[in-house]
Amino acid sequence: MAASKLVEYANAMPEVRAVYEDIMATRKTDWINNFWKALANDPATLRRTWESIKQIMAPGALDPLTKEMIYVAVSVTNQCSYCIASHTAAARKRGMTDAMFHELMAVVGMANETNRLAASYQVEVDEQFK
Amino acid sequence: MAASKLVEYANAMPEVRAVYEDIMATRKTDWINNFWKALANDPATLRRTWESIKQIMAPGALDPLTKEMIYVAVSVTNQCSYCIASHTAAARKRGMTDAMFHELMAVVGMANETNRLAASYQVEVDEQFK
Amino acid sequence: MAASKLVEYANAMPEVRAVYEDIMATRKTDWINNFWKALANDPATLRRTWESIKQIMAPGALDPLTKEMIYVAVSVTNQCSYCIASHTAAARKRGMTDAMFHELMAVVGMANETNRLAASYQVEVDEQFK
Amino acid sequence: MAASKLVEYANAMPEVRAVYEDIMATRKTDWINNFWKALANDPATLRRTWESIKQIMAPGALDPLTKEMIYVAVSVTNQCSYCIASHTAAARKRGMTDAMFHELMAVVGMANETNRLAASYQVEVDEQFK
Amino acid sequence: MAASKLVEYANAMPEVRAVYEDIMATRKTDWINNFWKALANDPATLRRTWESIKQIMAPGALDPLTKEMIYVAVSVTNQCSYCIASHTAAARKRGMTDAMFHELMAVVGMANETNRLAASYQVEVDEQFK
Amino acid sequence: MAASKLVEYANAMPEVRAVYEDIMATRKTDWINNFWKALANDPATLRRTWESIKQIMAPGALDPLTKEMIYVAVSVTNQCSYCIASHTAAARKRGMTDAMFHELMAVVGMANETNRLAASYQVEVDEQFK
């Protein structure tokens, strides 16, 4: 199957348009990125995913920039290229500098290395961590 | 092969002891966790890994708590149980509250979901993200 | 190294041709997709892989469409783009509708999210599940 | 950090109790498994996750058993032991026989093998699949 | 579902016994490890998997010890604890020393780190590698 | 964010040039591949990663070809396309023949399959492997 057809606003059903409008209002932009246009092929998944993202990425105990950097960390670990590209852009918009990006990648690379060392040496969890 | 034998300070070679001492001094503790005691079976990997971690986790463009939470995010994504246990403990020590942990996990779960949705819908990277 | 050279029928060794013929006969098609043409660089792996797939994907306790959708679920989780493209096409040929594809992706996305929540909350397996 | 404390119904806040009651009513059971009791430490994640699962796993274009088997396929691929145990149990309850489980695992194993063969041979996606 | 019931030789069907006997003859041992006893619940998967392993792990262009170490590398990357334990034991039996194990783990850890760095910096493949 | 800008020798800071010179001297080549040019955006990560790779890939208990093949095995398992391309090229330069590559891929594919079978059958680790 080809890559998903992208649903443009002009051709979208009302329920899709409503989500697009909420995305644009929440993000203060007039642009919808391809991820949402692809999900719009399934309006129920589009709505559920957007509602969850909106709730999770809203201000809370963690600041929005930290959340975006965590999103990047997961996406890099999963080697998801769309996700790396889009969330790195989002993190930059929220203030991630080059220096911060570089440190982020150093931590992510290191964590992926030590995760395997812990597995291979079959390290028992310390009592203090239980 | 059984889980790795743990090298205690009392039985350690001088080069291992030197690393243990640096770990304890850097972390202001008199305790060495099992990960290092397992790596000590290979003193070169022990030293290299510790030197890298010390450099990467030191204060820089990102604060130490943010770094620990990123470490947790990667470890959860890789489902490495030792790493989840030890870095969650480290993040708590640096000030991660319950509310922060819960938000962190919500972001990590969500990122793992949308990473798969992006893959399955074979979403093209937007020009704006290139 | 470049991407694998593709072995066309015209230039194939007899043992490779025999597998190609079995693929075309089994699938009632006169077309061989690139995966097999790439594996044909190693005739033993070509034969073994085809024999296993033929046995596993044949009618059995699960119907062929369910099997293809499970194949897609695994390929999406592994973010293998060739595999997503080819097995989504195969599932469609066996009757997967748009609505089924969308539900499939919703389940796969959700499973990838809750897998990480289970890991991060370090949930003990219930006695009832043991 | 220790594994998450489990929140029992008796000690739960009203908003957690409301979710527990919906889980028990939907599943026609008087039992809450540990996953939900662990998530209940974060009532917002508990509610959001349960609402999503309830929507996604409800009857639709795919039957509930197929959905559970897809959940198992993803969980096995991610090597998430809690998830394998709980969703295998759920699939059995919905009618998965031993023969079906065995075929499911054969497909999952095979998909994980061919995903790596496709990656390593760097196979180009066929025009027909685009 | 509980962990799989293990099928002992004494209670095994003739087709399972035949595979067990071939395993013991090929490996010159009178012992069957749990992996095969679990797979024996599905005799077709038992036979297919054993036949594939026997063919792939036999002497060829790579020596048997190298093959076992590659098996360990994959198992560590996937964090599969049974597989790490059993293939590390197999590699040791074929001559892997402590020094070799330690170097193996250093390479595996490093590869997992640089894999993420390559992903995050979105490095274009050099012309020379195509 | 676009793919990383590549730092060419002519425009590089002295500390980056020093690493480039060491790479070229160690590898007896006058060519720097894109991975290093991308990492050069973060000179500290460039230096640390190169120093680690140089130490780990140097002659030791394992020969350099075996190490490169293990690197390929991990990269295929992680589906990191840059890493597969570059380390397959490196392994070929060190003497990996077509036959060796094919066997390597057969082992990697098989290991990824049996890793999932071990997970799904929830196999207990044998006493002999502990």
C-alpha cells in the first residue's frame, strides 16, 4: 500500500475539520502537519490521539520543552524518522538550543549503550532500588 | 552463564578501586550499585563507561534532573528493568516528584504510540521539518 | 555496501528458479517481489525462508487475513518500512478494508503505549495470569 | 524506586473508583488486574488509558479476539512480560485455542525474522507496493 | 496464561521425541533445554525451528563460536533474558573466554549507542556506502 | 529540523580537525564519512565517541572482522539504515565475503525469531544456565 493519502482541510469531513481547527487554535498556527492529515483517514483515531496529546503536552508538572525533549528521546530510541524530525522541530520552537540538543543526544546514546550493558551482564537490581 | 559475579571493593584490583572511589566522590555516597560491580569484571569497560557517564551527566546545557528523566524515558522504551529501577531512583533523588513521574510516563507512553502510528500510516516528512 | 543486487528470473540459478516458480504457483501470480530477489543472493536462505513462510501462512487455525494483519502489527512495531508496505498490500489483497486497517493501527498504537506504561510502573504479574 | 504501589478499591479516590467500576461493568467481572491498580497512582493516566482501551477494543471492523491476538503480537515483539501474560490470558478467554496460540507465535517469530532480513538486504520497496 | 508447560521426553509424542533425539545427537548431550521443551507444545514449530537452527549454526563460512557470539549480540540488543543466558552459555562452551565476552559486550553497547546517534543526527548515507 | 549540517575539514574548529586527523591516520584513509561530520556539530560527543570506538574496535581478544560483523548484527536488529550501510562496508573491507554476509544475516534473522519465541512461550531459564 502506498503511503497514506493526506486529508486536506478543504476536503475534510466536519469532524476532521473540528480537530484541525482545535490543533490550529491550540498551537496558534494555520498549518497542519502531515501526521494529522494522515491520521484523518481514521477520524476516531485522529480525535483520540489529538485529545491525548493535547492533554499530555499541556503545562503541568513538567514544562513543555522538557516534554518535547522526552518525546525526541523516545523517537530516537525507536528510530522513527518522522517523529525525530517533527519533535526536534517542536523542541526547537520551544527553546531547545544546539547545545541542549547535543546534550540530549549524548544522554540518549549513552542510555542506549548502558541499557545493553545492564542486560548482558545480567545485573541484579540492588535492594536499594526495589 | 550465571548473572555476572559482583566485584566488591575489598577484592577489587587497584584500577577498579580507583573508579569506585571516583564514583563515590562524585556522587557523595559510600555506596556502589550493582551495575558498576558487574562492569568491574572488565576494568576497561568500567572506566570508559564511568568516564562517559560522568561527562554526560555533569551540569551543562540541561539540568541534571532533566537528564535523569531522559535516561528513564529511554530505559522504559527499551524495557530494561535494571535501568528503569536505578534511573527512576536517581531522578527521584534529584527532585522528581510523583506528579513529574506520572507526566513523564504519560509522555513516554504517548510517544511510543504515535511513533507506531507515524510508521504505519507511512507519513512523509513535511517540507517544514526538513 | 549498496542495497542488494536483485536476482531476476532470467539470470537465476536453477535452485533459485525453482523457488521463484513455487512462489508464483502458490500465490497465483507471475510476479516476484524484491524481497525474494534480494534473498536470492543466498539460495539457502531464500529456500528456507520461503518454505517457512509457506508453511506458516497456509490455512490453519488462523485465517490468512488474520495472519497478514499480525505480520503488519509486528512490522509496524519494528518500524520496518519494506515489511509494512508489502504486508499491508498483502492484507488488503486478502480483504482488509480501510476500516479494518484503521482499527488495526489503533490497536497497535495502543499496545505500544501500554507496553511502556506496564514497564515504567513495574507492574507485578497477577497471580491469575501465571 | 520500588515497583508501583497498587491502589486497592477500598483506598481509592472517587475518580479512581469510578474507573474501576466501569472496568468491572464493561468486563463483567469483579476483579481489577494490577496494571490498572498501578496506573491509579496517576488518575488522569488511568482514565485516559482506560477510555482509549475501551474504545479501541470494543466490537468494530475487527472482532475482539483478533484484536487481542494483535495485542499479544505487539507485546511479544516488545518483550513486555506483563503484557504477554495479561493479553494471552485475555485472548484465551475470548476463544484462542492452543492451536491458534501456536500459529500466532509462529507468525510473530517469522515476522521478526523477515523484518531483519529485509533490513539487512536493504531491499527497495517495489513500485507495486507504493 | 502461565509460562508454557514443559514437555518432557517421557511424555512426548513420537514426532517430538524424534526432534529431541536429533538435538541430543547433534549436540552430543543427553540434555534438552527448556526452550525446546516449551516449543514442543507446538510440534510443527519445534521441528521447523530446530531444522533452521541446525542448518544455520552448522559449520560454514563463519565458525560456530562467531555465530554464537552474534546470537548473543542480537539477544542483548533485544533484551531477551532467556536468550542471553542460553547463548552466552553456548558461546562459552565453544571457547568464548572472559576477555572475549567483555569485548563482545563493549562492541554491542557501543553499537547501540552509535545507532541512536546516527538516527538523531539524521545522517545521510555517504555515496561510497551505497 | 533538517538533517544535521555536515562539518567539512576546511571549516572545522581545531578540536574537530584533530579528531578528523586521528580518524584518517588510524584508518589509513583521507576520507571522513558523514557520521563524524554530523557529530562534529558537538565536538565533545565527536571526541568521546571516536575515542570509545577507537579503543573498542582495536585488535584485542576478538579480531577486527568479527567485531565489525557484530556491529552489523546489532544495527540490523535496530533497523538503523546508516549503520547497516557503513558497517557492512567496513566488514567487507576487513574481508567479509558474500558467503559470510549471507550466513551472518541468516543467524541474525534466526536470533530475532527465536528471541520472540522464547518471550512468547515465557520460557524459564534452565538451572544449568544460571
